Amino acid sequence: MSSENESGERAGGPPEQLALIRETVRAAKAAAPKAKPRTWRGAALAKELPVARILVNKGVLHLDQLWDYAVPAELDEAAQPGVRVRVRFGAGAHHVREGRREGGGLIDGFLVERRAESDYNGPLAALAHVVSPERVLTPRMLALTRAVADRYAGSLADVLQLALPPRNARAESKPSPDPLPAPAVPEPGGWERYPAGPAFLRSLAAGHNPRAVWTALPGPGWPDELARAMAAALASGRGALAVLPDGRSVARLDAALTAVLGEGRHAVLTAESGPEKRYRQWLSVHRGSVKAVIGTRAAMFAPVRDLGLVAVWDDGDSSHSDDNAPFPHVREVLELRSAHDDCGFLLGGTSCTVEAAQLVESGWARPLAADRERVREAAPLVRTVGEEDLARDEAARAARLPSLAWQAVREGLKTGPVLVQVPRRGYVPRLACERCRTPARCTACAGPLEAPDQRALRCGWCGRDEPSWQCGECGSVRLRASVVGARRTAEELGRAFPAVPVRTSGRDHVLDGVPDRPALVVSTPGAEPVAEGPGYAAALLLDGWAMLGRPDLRAGEEALRRWIGAASLVRGSGTVVVVAEPTLRPVQALVRWDPVGHAVRELAERAELGFPPVSRMAEVTGRPEALAEFLAGAALPGDAVVLGPVPVAARGGARVDDAVERALVRVPPGSGAALAAALKSAQAARLAARGTGDPVRVRIDPPAIG
């Protein structure tokens, strides 16, 4: 730069070089098209593969298809298959400008593929924005979610809502750690207690794909055994996935996996992690940094690379069935993953569902259980108290617990904690007239009255207070407890054993564990804390009739699962007392500790009656006119049988609304896919029509059919 230019700059005049640069920039801006990023009006399209097929994030069935969009040249590099995008959706054919469709609201979506031409002959709208370069929707994930959507008569967008967690930009900007080498083959450990256990681990470690239904022995050993099965799959250089019903089970398996594999080898996917941490963990799995995943229900879609094993624990738990459309079940999704990814499958639990028994009977999976001698060593002694025993028992007439239960509690408290399982929470969840035993009902909605504490009365349905109840049959104002809740039971036990602490665990406050010292632990089913050391010294399973008397096809199976789940926490030398009729099949299965035999007999009876899982069934619910119109318009398979419709009932058998009905559509094995396709097509046609009126809900394989 010359001295004259330097003096010009000091004087405030523009330098000659800067003036030339500004003119060049102005000319370039004038030549560039004035394209708006939201419409890309006037912008050039990508030279290669200018068409993008987009799955829009709308779960409506009649929109369950891929939509073509034009790819602007400026988005060519970023618009890769699998990325999240934003598009304008809903513009009509009259919103066309310069050969490109415009208008409509912005909506999220996923780019599925790039194409050279479109099947649509009209003008295309342009991609509005590429949200992230992370390719979250892989071809394998797309195939899995499409299979799940077809099986449950749902939309692909709804399944992707369950499969892919929401994006977190902060987590996405951070790199994932480098993958660790495959671990060594684990020792069999607790699997030596099962005749086929070591062979199952060797098969996984050798890269094979065994499928098994595992009936775990009672006691605290199952987390370590499941961790070793996952470690065996990792030792073959493949991945492993395990889905558990709740965060407490995940925490136990998390500790066991850390002990077997060490830190940094597995990811935990649960809702308790928070959005950023959960998405960071999910990305580490998606990017291949971590090849082992454990978690709750949403983890069934975890994008584990090179899957070698998928496992589900306690498949009978209701939390494994998703509450959002299309309501997939973890067991069924993992079966699909095992078939699609050609990997091993392990269904485990201390009990056995009818679906698990069917997998074994069909030959799809092999049984994995201990012999009877080993079961008798590990299981506690189970004793029963029936109606005749209660009638002869003076203590049972004066108090809630029979003499056998009091004796078991006293003996158990000498060596450790005692578990008391109560089917109902609260203080007194059901009341009746003391004089004539007529159930106490709400005067507003006829719902059952309950006592949340010692004085107040409240309706269990509408929540209305009932300060001045009077029996409509005999006029008495005195009430008695027909069902006693967990709080009332804890109060009675506290008075009977004043020197022993009493702890409660239920929906409002669930305990993770209790120390190995004398204490009374009152819990509702499914909320039982784990006792440290060898386990509980004894357990009481009260009011068995409350679980067995439910008007549901699965009442016996569910009661047995709950009882075995609680009894499995008792040490092998302990005692379990169940207050239920001893001649009933679930009670006998508990006494013999034979959940598999119970499931096999249930399966045989359902096969005779044509009930699931031998048949496939769909639940269709709606107003009578809408339901009849829907069923008449659905092209059901020729072998379909429609049961009902009948009014929808609520708890206690009282009708919620006579104008809401439910029909069950049943088909034999082999016609399930045709049934799902027919119901999905009928629902899509109904939603596509204008003025459809009342909605109709479709659910494939409902968990409860009455």
C-alpha cells in the first residue's frame, strides 16, 4: 500500500481496493435469485436427485404415505436420507407460483429417500429446512417401524413418535465416545443352575441366535444372569438390548451390567434421565459408540447396531403395553426385531404368561428352566388359608389376619423383614352397610364409596364427598370395611407389633429397597421393595379373592404373576402365606411353584375357546351408529368373527355410558395381518371422508378383553 493511500485512509476517504470489493459484492447479490428459505421461490433445484420423499409427522391414517418435495440446490448436501426436515403441508393445487406449490403450514418430517423423478405429475413444494444433519431414520429403523405399524393397524408417523426421541441440539452437538473392544466371554455364574443355561451363553458368544423362554428361579440372582447373557452377545462382537417394566428393575440390571462389564459399555434409556441425557445416550447407541442398551418400554426401538440378543423381562407387566397409538407391546416388537435382524431372543420372568407358553409350544423358542429339585431348594414354603380356615379361626373373626398369618409374621420378624402384599391402596377402598352388607354407593353417580382416611367418605369414581351417607336398603348409617387398603393394614399391624417399624410402598411412594433387619413392609402389588441380603423372612399375600375375582380373562394369570413376584423376594428358608381358596388353579400353581404348568393349561383352554393368543383379536370402540357403520364398511377377512357389540363397562361392572359400545373381531392364526390391513383401510377411508361424525377407536391385541 502506497503512502498516498495511507494518507487517504487517515483522512477518512474510502480506499480504492475496498470500493472495488463492495462493487463486486453488490453485483453478486444482484445476480443471485431472491429465494425465501421457507418457499425457495426462484431458487434452482438440485442437479442430481432433485426429488425428496418425505414422511410427514402426521399420525392420521389416510395420510400414512410418503410425499414428494423438490430439493433446492442450497439444501442438496444437507438433505440426506434419514435427516429431520421441515416442510409446508396442506397447500392446495391452486397455490402454485412459478411452477412450484406454495402455502400450507410448516410441519416436521423425515427425509426417506432421494429420487430423480416424482410419481406425481403436478407441481411440487420445496423442502423448507433441514433441521439437523444427523441421519436418525436408518433403513433398518424404517423397516422395523413400518412392520410395527402394519401389525397394529397404525400409522408409521405414530410409531416413529415412539421410536425416535425428540431432538436436543446441545446433546447432538457433542461427539460420542469411541467404541470399546468386545469384552471377554463371561463365566456362566448363576446360569449353571439351569441345565441348558451354559449352552445358551456359549451359543450367544459363538455368534449364533438362540431363542428361549426363561423361567427364572426365585431370589435376587436374575439381574446378574441377564447381564451375563447380554455380555455373551457382546463377546461375539454384536449388540444386546434388554427391556424391563420399570425403573427399579432397570437400576438392578444397570448395577449388574456394570459389575460384569465395567463402566461405559452400556446405555440406560429411561424417562427419568431427562431429555438431554436420554438423547445423548440414544445418540451414542445410534452412532455405534455403545452396543448394549437397557431401559423401559421406549427402549424397544433402540437403534443397536449388529444386534445379537433382544431380551424382555416380565412380559406380563402392563407397563410393557404402550398407552399411545398404535399401542405396541414390547414382547411383540422384540419378536419382530429378532426375526428382522436375525438375532437371539430371551423372554424371562419368575412367572410365565400364556404368550410365552405359546412360543415354546409352537417351537419358535426353547424352554430354559431349572429342574424341580433346584426349584424346591430356591422357592419358599407356601401355605394357604381358605374360607373354611377363616371360619374356624377365632383370630380371623376378631381381626383381619388368621392365626397362621400372625404366626408367620412373628417367626419371620425374628430373623428379618416381613412383606405384606395388599391388593388395594388407601385406607378403606370399599365399604358396605354394617347391618345388611349392601355396598355403599355414591348418591350422585352410584360409584363405590371409599375412605381415604379414618373419617372422610369419598366416591371412587367422581370424587364427590359423601358426609351423610345412609343405607338405601335398611336405613342404617353405620359402615363396615368390605375391602381393607394398604394404609389400614399398616395401621393394624403397627398396633399388633408396636416394637417393629412399619413401612409402606405403593403408587404415591414406592420404596426401592429395605435393610436386612426386622420390619413390616406393607406394599401393593408391583411396588414391593427388594430386601437386602438373602431376602424377606416371610410374606403375607392378603385378600387373594380381590385379584382372582376380577372380570377379566387374565385374572388368574395376573394374580399368579403378582404372587410369584412377591414370593420370589422371600428367602428359600422363608414362609409365604396366601389368603385365598386353596382349590383354585392359580393358588395350586403357587403352592407347587409351577407357573409354566399353569400357563400351559390356560393356553389349552383358550385354544378350545378360540381366545388369544391362539387367535388374533381386535377391539373396536365407538358410538353404536358409528361402530355399526365402521364394521359394515370394513372388508374383514372371510374367517373373521365379530363378538358384540356390548356396552363399555367400568370398574365394578357399572356402565360408564350406555351410548359407547365395544366389539371384538376375532380371526384364526394366519389371518392377523389381513385383519389389521382391513381395519386400517376402513379407518383411513372413514377419516378421509368429510363429516365423519363420532370417532371409532381400533386396538389390535387389547390387553384386556373381559
